Amino acid sequence: MSQYADKDFVEIFIPSPEVKELIYKNNRLFNDREKAAIIWNSNYWLKEKHKGLEELKSQSGDEELIRQINERISYDNEALKLFEDNNQGYIYILRTFEDGYHSKGQIVEYYGTFKTAWKEGVDEGCGMYPFEIKKCQLLYDVDENRILGRIVWPVPDRDEEYYIEEMNFFEWSAGKMVLDERGQIYIFESNEMPLERFEAVSEATKTRFEYMNVDIPNPFNKFDNVRFIGSHLEKTEHVAVVTSVNNAGVDVLEWGNSRGGCSEERFSPCMLTRNTEEYCNCFDRYTRVIVGHDYGAAVWMQPVIIDDVEKIRTENVHEIGMRISVDLYFFKFVLEDVFLKFFKPDLEVNKKRFTKAFKDDGEFLTSFQSDCLEPNFYTYESISSIIKLYRDDVAGYAFDALDKLFYLLTKMMELSPEAEYISVMS
């Protein structure tokens, strides 16, 4: 096989090994505009994106692309200077992400200068956690074009910096930065630049490299378990399941081993890699529910299609779609009573379940068996009733894991409408 012409570029800016393999196999070459789009939407720090764009510009003969790159870098540099230096009438809100960037984060303090907020962010995270600095302008009057929200008021402290007292005013967000544990900028948004400068580099132009769709070879299929790759922010495992594949990218349902709920978003396949890991006892007080197979202390839930036979054995149960693993003790103490309430032993598929766990000649099951790994079949209607009961009548259970489980169960049924039952393995 001949040497791939753009291997250096692909090795740097496309972290997914599966996507790289397809690119090399199909000899997929990218033009300069596609390269610029890949660089800009990569998981690199902002300064590394600028460096990549500068190198691309020096080798390109596309005059319009060169103009756009110059415009982008000039805009970012001026916006960064405003964000850092223009602090009269502004405050800087520091938020840290000890549980990963996809967690809610925790506000640490409010500061009168960017430099102080940045230093505190690095020190607060001890060089281990990402953080965010949000810049807000203090307003006495409400401008209809500015966002209304919670406001704070600066008061000089003994060190001539600022601490903040909450008051009943309004705030306008001037922008924000998301930074890695060393304080390098990963994401930057600015609202301080003149409107015409902002519009010149915005998506509204429809012709800029930052927003173009690049046809990236896609090796992933629906229900593949994947994890994110190449991020400088996530130090904890953060994984997802593919829910659909289309020309615009890969839709994935995120979960992760950090605190928080779930979300479905679209990603370029070059940001993903297959996740083949089977977890074992990975649950803690934040991860009582995961998507995937935990073969340790877990209860498994998955859509199934069941053969029409007299005795239903393992080979007659066909698992499809995504699987959810629930911490065994969380299930027993919070969920089991309600799941038993809605379990229907007279349901035809439950009556036909067959096991050899207790007698050589087999035994029919009638409900959950604690000493035998067997499926308990629920209809979609029954699962929906369980969700409704908890949401309507058991509001006192203030568990993030409940919301997460019910979100995933609802999504599971939506993604696999062809299945009639969900298997709950006890």
C-alpha cells in the first residue's frame, strides 16, 4: 500500500484509531478547508488550534480560507485581551470541576481581576482538575438586549482584590473560558467584541470553515458502546452509546462515571473510540446506574425479543439495543419492591421461563429468584407504569440515579420499538 499523503495531519488531529484506520484504508484525503474545519473542531487547546491554522495557512493557496483564518485568529486574540484586561465594572466567577467537566461544577469565589481568578483556578484544582472562568458585567439598568440573571456586587477587601455580596440586580455575561488543570484555554466564548466583528466570524455566514460539515469516515453502528477520546478536560472515564448515525455525525447518549445525568448529543466520529470494557463493581454513590454490562454486583436491564416456544430457554431470548446495569444494592433497597409490584408472573413469557438451576429436570419460575440468574420479563407498558409511579408518588426519593435510570429506560424503549419486552436479570 502506498504511503498516505497526510499522515502527519491525521495522526495529530484525528484521535480515533478506528476512524484513522478507515481514512488510511480508503485513502481519504482532505482539502485545506476540510483540514481547517477539523483543526478548529478538534479537542486541542485554543493556542494549539491557532498554531495548526497558522501552519495550514502557510501551505495553502486558498485565498478565501487564508482570509478567514487571519480573521478568526485576530478576533480571538482581541477578544482574549478584552476578557483578561477590561475589568472595570466586571467580575470573574470561578467554577471548578472536580467530578469532570460534564458535572455541574462548584463555584469557588468571585474576583475583580482575571489574573487572580486564573491563579486561584490552578491552585484550587491542585493541577488536577479543569475549571471555568465566567466574566459578568455589573448593571444598574436592564438593557433589553442583555441576559437577565443573578447578580453580585463587588466590595474591596483588605488585599485590594474583591469579594462579592449577593444583591438584587441583573448581570450580563461578557464571556467565559473553560481551562484544563494547568490553566490552558480549551473553550472560549466572548460577548465583548463589536457586533459586526462577531457576525463576521459567526455561523450565520454559512461559508466559514469553522462551521462546515466534513464527511469523516464512520466506523460506528447503532448501539455500539463508545468512549470519548482526545479530550484534555476529562480525567475520568466518560462513555456513551451510539443511538443513530447520519451524514452530519454520530448521535450518542452520554452517561459516564462522573456525577450527573444523561444527554444525547451529536459528535464527529473522530472524537470517539469503541469501548469494549466490561465493568465490575464500578458503582459508587454517584454511579448507581450505567449503560453497559457490569458483570459484578449488578441488575441488568435490556430490551429482548423472545421466540414463540413452549419452554423459554436462554437461547430463545435475543437481547437487542442498549443494556443498563444497576447497582445491586441500590436496586434491592430502592427499586425492588416496586419492580415486584409490577411483575406479572402470569404473563405468558414469564410462565414459560425455564431453568435447570434447582432440579435436573427443570423448574418453572414464578418471580425473582435471588439464587438464580434468570430473566424477569416486563412489558414496555409495565416499565412505563413503574416510571410514572416513582415520578408521581415517590417524589421523596431525591436520587440523581433515579432520574438517570428513568431517562435511560425511556430512551431504551424509544430506540428499540421492535422489542416487546425488557428483561430484568436478578
